[in-house]
Amino acid sequence: MLRITILFLVMAPTQPTVTPSPPLGQARVPRNCRVYAVGDIHGRADLLERMVSMIMDDAENAKSRRNIIVFLGDYIDRGPESFEVIDLLAAGPPPGFEAYFLKGNHEDYLLRYLEDGRNLKDWLANGGDATLVSYGLDPLNCSVSALKTAVPDNHLAFYKSLKSWHREGDYLFVHAGLHPELPLENQREVDMIWIRGKFLNFTGSFGFLVVHGHSIHPEPDVCDNRIGIDTGAYESGRLTCLVLEGTDYRFLTT
């Protein structure tokens, strides 16, 4: 009798290959470039205006050919001037600057409400009432159609134009963070605007240094693989900006 032996090989799941990121202090942005990353604004137009003025003053001594501002999202909710914040941002960056605007989970609240109207209770519980008031609406008696009428066309275009991430050199900018088990091309937007624990507790390499907001700390949260710059501006009055040039990093704060 011919005996045939069949072998079954059980393959362990493979983890994505990640190129280690340069350590903080060696990571760099492109040559002739200065990058300003601004944390969560949350309806504080007064702090936004002050920070933009600080950035413009700081850039006066820059020798770089490119001055870039990356806004990390959460422009609305909680603070009293969401309408004014969007008005300022939708007008574009100061002369001589490039600007990149990322989506936060609070902008996603507004966009999802405009899409299907089913998340109003959750949005209001997370500061959406302040945004509705800033658009001249009653949070207790608001409809999708009323918000669509109240939001100017340039504001709606701004909300719909927001990106999930931006990269400059060895730095990647995102609102909340990244799922540590997924390569960049497989990241889900829901993680990029909402993630906390898995991202914040990860000590390995993402392949680049991640600059993010979303998770509040009283001071910038500087780690080997990420820098968090949400300093709770709507309540603390401290809006934080990370400044990157070459391999140097520093902070501006209101």
C-alpha cells in the first residue's frame, strides 16, 4: 500500500515591516523648510489669532524657502468661537506660508451629522452645542436642514477638504495617532481621528516620528516615537505649536 503523508504548515501571522524612525534629535524635516504644527484649537479664535501672529513673527528670522503650517484638527466645539475659527482658517494661510489642514474627530461629528443626522446626541455631549450656538442655532432645537443653511459655503468646502495626515521628512502629522499594527497605507481614518490607548502606549517605531493632538496634556508630550501637542487650549488658554527645522525642535505657546 502506498502511504502518502501530508504535512500542514501553520504560519504565524506576519507583522508589517517597519523601517525604524530616527530618534528624536536626529529626525529631520526637508532642507530649507520650517514647519509649524498647531494643536487642537476648539473654538478659541482669540488663541488662534495670537498663535498665527507668533508664527509670523517667528518666521521673520527663518532662512528657509518653505514655511509650512500644519493644523492638527479639532478646530470646533467646546470653545465659544467655532464659526470665527473656521472663518479664519478657510481664508487660507498668511502670505508666504503653505498650510495643511487635518481632520479631527470633532469635524467628523459635524460632517456625519450633516450626512445623516443620527449622531446629534453624541455630538452635543462632546461640545457640539458650542458650535451650533456659534452658527446661530439652538442646540435643543436643531435640524440637519437648519445647520446646512447656517454653514456658509466656504466653511462647508473647508470641512470637506480636510486630510487624514500629512508628512514632511521624518515626521508624520495626524490628529489622534496611528494603529501601531498597521502600515500607513492600511490605516483607517477612524483610528487616525480617534485612537488613544494602543497608540499612546506603543513604544516601538512607526517608521517616522508622529506629531499629534487629541489627547490632552498640560505640557507637550514628548516621547521617543511621537510628540503630542494638545494642551487643552479651550480651557487652559494654552495653544501649543511645535516648530521643526532641520533636526531641531522647539515650542511656541500662547
